[in-house]
Amino acid sequence: MTPDEIAARLDAFEVRRIDLPGARRAAVAVTVTSVDERCGIWVLKRPDDMRSHPGQYALPGGSIDPGEDEIDAALRELEEEVGVHVGRDAVLGRLDDYATRSGFVMSPIVCWAGPDRQVAPNPAEVAHLYFATLDEIAVAPRFITIPESPRPVIQLPMLGALIHAPTAAIIHQFAEVIAGRPTRVADLEQPVFAWR
């Protein structure tokens, strides 16, 4: 799938925003790249000694700083965490906002990093950077129940692990949207360990 084809699928998708009073705003970069002509995205694993969300799988992202919009924040975080700079012209589209249990509303921004990019992950924020092909992210999700919530917890079995929401929800929606299926994920739950 080409960046233009991905952009067209995203353009046809009606994005839903979440306005949650009191929530902090954050943005993540769903970064499309290619390695040896195989298209995919970067997924990172946080260091075990991080203060927030240690050892969890994530997309490059973080809080939106004063004076930034979602795009600015996502692209800044991509550069800070992965060492890859792209401009606003690299943005292919966006996905639905996702409200986290830790008090954030995340806005996923999809961007194109170009082929075979050199990366320089920041070891303070990235224990391991994975390249997951579009086929790998199109994996069938698993849904489990927990006593703490009536909502289903999503798990994506990929990268030799189980990836949970919010990352799993965003990756799942991206895979579905570029496959032509406008799937919603706002009602998918995070595991209790990610609520902090």
C-alpha cells in the first residue's frame, strides 16, 4: 500500500473528536515507513524504569505543549523519541481521539517518514523500536473482560507480545481504516495496569 493510498483511505474516514472537560491533551504519531520495500509502522517499547507506563508498548507521543496543535506535538515527539524529523507536509491524516484512563485525550496523527529511514531512538524513552509491517498490524484482536469495567479490553497479539490499549486501539483502528473498514475504538478498554 502506498502513502497516497493510505492518505485516500484516511481522507474518506470521518474522524471523531473527544471533548472531555478536565482532560489533558496528547498526540501520538502513527508513523508509516518502509523497510526493504515492506510498508509498516514503528512501535516502541518503553524502558522498565520510566515513571509513567514503564515497559509498555507505545507509539511516539506525549502531551501537547502550549502553542502546539496535535500535529506539532506528534511530529515533535517523533523526533524526540525516534530521532526522525518530518514536516507537516508528511501528514497523511488522522484517526479518532482516544480517552485514556490516566486522564488524557490522545489524538493520533498518521504521517509518512519515507523509505528506509535512519533512526536514533532516545534510550531514556525507548527501550526497543520495532518495525511492524502492515500485514503484522492487521492481526485479529483479542477481547477479554475484566471485573473493573463493562467495556472489552483489546489485546493485539503481535511483536511476540500482547499489546493493549491505548496503543492497541489506535493500531487496530489504523489497520481497519486503511483496509476500508471505518472501525471505531473509543469503547475499547485498557487493562487496569495502564490506568495510572
